[in-house]
Amino acid sequence: MQSEDDSFPAQMMVDRMARALRRHRELNNLSLGDLSKATGLSKTSLARLEAGEGNPSLETLWRLGRALGLSVGQLLDAAETGEATVLRHGDGPVVVSGFGMRGRLLHTDHSRHRTEIFELDLPPGSEFRGEAHEAGTREAVYCLEGQVRCGPAEQPLTLEVGDTAYFDGNNVHVYAAGPGGGRALLIMSYPA
């Protein structure tokens, strides 16, 4: 989930995800076998993840979240305390897709709607295809650097620095970078 240059301790994020995964699996009265069938992941892989071992990709986290009715942020974020907090530059859990896109979770909100904010680093020429989220999911992407293509897979929108795209996340969608790579802020809002 994280490379060695990230300051957020990798094991802290893995441990956090492991606790959330087990807690929500048990709350849903699911065995490892049940969760395996729902996600397509092996029972051995799931047991390793719950034990705090392994390095799940962004795709794996989304499959787990979908099966458990959770967002990626709910699998990675600690319980909210109600206290004022600051997330320092470069901190926050990082997830990596199989295509090299890195997403740093900046915020998740568990109120009437769920909101997550990710900082995306897209390597040159990369493309990540996101599966459809639940109905009512909205996404906003703000281009920070380079050129970013995002939105519905069949008609992605091209963003330059300072541009923002808004689209429904309940269809297959993409995040991609041009030849020079790109960075973007992704804000996802799910129904509660």
C-alpha cells in the first residue's frame, strides 16, 4: 500500500485496515469463506490481511469495501475523535493500484453522507479503471499538476492544472495521466 518514501508508517495502515476488516466481517456475520465468495479473494489471502500481513492494492481494498458495504476510507481511517486534527504534508495512508496510481487518503467523513478526499499521483501514461460505486456516488477531480483524464470510461474529460471535473461514480470510470504524468485531488461523496 505504500512505498518507502512515504512518511505514514506502512505497518500502522496495514494494522488499521486489518482491524477494520475483521470487525466489519464479524459485524456482517460473514465467515472468511463467505467474504472470499463475495470478493473473489482466497480465504488464505483474507486471513493474511486480517492478521496484518500482506499489501493490498487499491483494487483489493475496493473489492473488500464493496462486499462489506464500506468505502476505502472506512477500511483505512481510524475512528473519528471529534478533536481538531492536522494531516501534515506527505502524511496519510497511501494505496497503490495495480497500474501504479497512488492515492493518499486525506479525509473521510462518516456523517449523513460519506466523503473521502484522496491525493492522486498518476505516473506518465497510466490509466486506472474504477468500478461503478453505489447509486448516488459523486466524484470531483481537481487537477494539481500535469494533465489528467477522468470521468466516464466511454467519454473521459481532459483536465489541465486548475480544472475540476464532476461526474457520477455509479458507472465505470477512469483516472489517467498524459505522457508527463499528473496529480489530482479526488473528492468522493457516497450516500450514507
